[in-house]
Amino acid sequence: MIATSLLGLLALTGWGQDMPSGQPIGWRPSNFFVEQRNVRDTPDFHREFYPKGESESKWTERAVVSDLTIAEGTTPAQVLDGVRDRAKADCADGEEHRYDLKEKSATQGLGFWHCPRNSKTARGEVALWRVLLAPPHAYLVVLQGDFAPYAADKFPLLKVQGDRWIEFQSSFVLCGTDWTTWGCAPDPNRYMKSGPAELTAEESVQVAASERRGRELYHLDQLAWHGTDFAQAKNLLVRNTQGIFVAVAAERFPAGSVYFVQHAGAGDWVRIDVDPDGTPSAGAKGKDLPDDVHRRVQALVTAKDKAQIRACSKAALNTAVMRDDEGSGWFVYFLTPIEKEGEVPIGGHTRVHMDAAGANVLATDYATHGCMSVDLKAAAALDDTQTALFTQVTADVPWETVVFQSFTGARDFVVLTRHAVWRVGKGHITKLAVGPTPSGSATGAK
């Protein structure tokens, strides 16, 4: 019953989900298990991890990852059968409990082993076995504990041990072509000085959209910045304003207008115009907003009220409104601002897609899942063989916020997505050619 409960826990942690086919294997670093044995000079992939202060000569827990060359047609269940049979040779009373991964069983296997007393070591054992199949290889990930001999109806594994085993073991995945997985990124030597790669038809559409949005975000940001500075300096802002303003970009950068509105839907407003050479001036005033501007204001206010917005700062978010890709609705952006000079936030940016009337939220998307930033000063100090690299898992091409932020620094960004490496600089996205994997570059997470 205890073994069944533990395996049920494994199911809840995401085991059995899709994993990309291929090799090598990648994993997320553990705060408990430290890599202490790394066999690189053999054809077979092998790693060993022990708790801090322990080693292969004396340990209480360990994780071992092995590359098992398999015959064509071998299944994960057959691999586990072999592991079980070898274990039983030294522990006739040992029992294995196999977890049914259902449709994932063709590429993965999961088993739980307990041995009251090993005849060779005279010690008790508990282990979790996991198999990831990538023919002609099968990667066996073993989390194992060493215990005093125990009765067959007892279970010495503590919950805290089981929890950390599950956390570490479930982080192991087959890299395949998903380079955003921990430990699966290609060697930087493969792309740092490489030329552009050809885009697929789908990538061409996505890149064009991201570049357009990113350039307009920069245009709107510059308008909002200079328009606000001018309005404040000239004391032109509407009294009792709630801080609602929208920038509207003209065709030529940096020209456009910024509308400062007393409140959504009604009230006085003033407009600051910026001409093509960047000079701001006081524009019109009024009570009834132009229809296009009214819809932008409505979209902004509704998105702020109804959408789930993520931020990576306690500071007020910057906002921008632009037409969507089809021109029939609106994209409303809530952007985490730069608070420390030279440190650009990559996370904390939200895009809300609104309908044409600005009254309904159609979708909400995020630049990243978490908060991270790039230190432009540190990046600028890097030589030509290095780069400030970050991964993006929310889209297959760099987000428009990366394009927007590429105008702010002298150094390009290099962005790793699931299937490609990209260079983003001065409003342009370039897919980089990635050459063959250098020999010996199959490494774990760094």
C-alpha cells in the first residue's frame, strides 16, 4: 500500500507527459544531490549524484544515470524487466511495483523496488527506476537509498526522501530538439559566430508580426516618455486626471500623439503632438475623444480591470495600446519598467488581446513564465565569443518585448527557443544557423 501511494505521487508530478525524442538527457540541478562522478571518456553516458558530504564509497542516498544500449524493438518494460532480474539476483525477496504509464509506455517506464536485505551488502534497499527510451539508447535514472535490513512488511523510506527523489528524478528529460529544457541547450560554439538560417513559412509570419509589434512598442514608449515630460514641464495635464493616457504612433518614427484623459469615456482631455524630428508641442483639447482614441482608452481600462496581469516589480507598469495583427482589435501591453540603469526586465510583460470595441478580453499572453532580467552593462563587457543568452518557452520566436528592448542596448540579445537560436538587435530578428554538435558536448544542466 505504501508503494502504491508513492507511485500515485509520481503521477501527480507530471510523469508520463510528452517528452521529445532524442538524446542526450537533460535535468534540473538539485539542491540536495551533487554530481560527483561524471564519466565522459566512454561511449556510454553515465552520471552519479550524492548528498553533500557523501560519495560513492559511503552514501545513504544517491542518483545514478546510465546509458543502456538496447536492441531494436526493445520496450521500456523490457528494460525494467532486465533491471529487476539483475536486482533479484542479489535479493530474492525483493519486489518491484510497476507503474502503468498508459499511452506513454512506448517511450517511458517507471518502477519502484524494495529489497529487505541484499545478500551481497547485507543492507536493505529502496529504489525508484525510471527509463527514458531513445533507440538505440535507453536512459536509466535510479534514485536509491541504503538502509539497515528491514522486515518485508516495513517501509524505511521517509516522506522527505521520497519527495526529493520524485522532484529530482522527474526533472530528467530527453532533450530531442527542445533546447529550452535544462541541460539541453546547444554549445554556444555552434552559433556564436554563425550566419543566418532560413526561416520556415510559419516562422516568417511569426517573425514579421513580432518585429512589427516590437518596433511599434518602442515608438509608443518614446512618444509616452517625451509627451509626458513636455506636458508636465508646460503644466498642460488635465486636472484630477486618473493617469489615463494613450500614445498613437504616426507612420514615421518618432512622430505621433499622446492623449491625456481625465477618465475613461468622458471628461476633458489634452493632446501632445510630436513631429517627425521629435519636437513635442501642445495639440488640441476637448471633451469628446476621437472614436479611434476612445476605443484605445476603453481597451486599456477594460484590460486593466478584467485581465490577469503579471508584473515583476512593485513600480507602476508602463502601458501601450496598438491595433492587433488583423487590424480588427487591440493589443494592450502592461510592461514592467526599467528600475535599475542598464538592467532590462525580460519577464513581467503581459499582452491582452481585446475586441474592436475594447470591451471584451479575447486572450491574455505573457512574455515569460517567471521574472528575469538582462544586465546590459555586463553584456556590453563581454567579448565577441560570449553573449547574454536567455531562454524563452512561451513562443517559438522571440517575443515583441525582446524586439522592443533590443533598441535600448548596444549589444544584441541571443534568445533560445524550443527549436532554434535567434539574435535580436535594433528591431530585427535573425534565426541563427546551428552546426553539428561538438564532440563531448552532451552535458547536464548548468
